[in-house]
Amino acid sequence: MMQPRMEKYQLNASEIEQILLQSGEGVLATINSDGSPYATPVQFVYCRGRIYIHGRAAGQKLDNLRARPRVSFTAYCCDGLQRSAEGKPCGTNTCYRSVIASGTAQLLADPAAKAAALTALVAKYTPELAGVPLPEASVAKTAVIEITPEEISGKYFR
């Protein structure tokens, strides 16, 4: 249930897409074997309605995904502080834009699909290297997570 005052701060689909395209930071939340949450800061790219994350081919987040593919993903942009004109600490607000996506994650196995996602990540984070061929061995040993969002929402405050 959303706080009533936040209902007026909802982002539309175009604004949500802009955050997913522009934000450099995200957090992937998975579920541990004991049912507790596990949130991991990640770099990501948004392409064709999917979210892609890369990383090592072993680790807790991958173990969690293999056992329970349901995930939550957050991307955000912090746009500064709105300070109280009266100098009151509790009158300061954070200006932000954020997106929360819930859905299903899978590890990509197809080398071409992995290479396409990794190429998009390179173009986003190191555009000066876009177009440089990726070594097949690197693609093979890199894990690529594909998230298919089933619910997605965004909000802001400015």
C-alpha cells in the first residue's frame, strides 16, 4: 500500500524507461536459502524491455537465482537535496527518481545472447570501447543475468 502523499509522485512509462536507460547504479534483491533477502549493488543495462546484469559465474546471488528466480530490482538517480528554508534538519528532503521492477531472472546460456548483453553493457559504461570485439573466452566465463520485469513502477520527489 502506497503512502497517500506519494501517489502524486508517480513516474509515467516514458520516465521509468529514461531512468532505466540513464542510471548507472542498481540493486538486485534475491532470496537466500533461509528466506532472508540478499541485496547486491550492480551495474546493469536496459534493452528491449529486459534488464541485464553481468558478473562472476559463481557466488551467492547466482546460487539464490538458481533456487528462486523471483527477484526485485531497483534503479535510482539521486538529484540532490532540498533544504529547509528555515534551516530545520527534518525539513530537508532528498530529490530523487527511482524505479522498482519485480520479475523473474534467468542466467543466459546462449553465447550470442550473452555477447549481445555484454556489448550493450560495454557501450553504456565504457562507450569509448563500443565496437571492440569481446573475447569468446571472456564471454564464456562471465555470468549474464536477464530479468524479465512483470511489475514495474517509478516515483520521484523534487
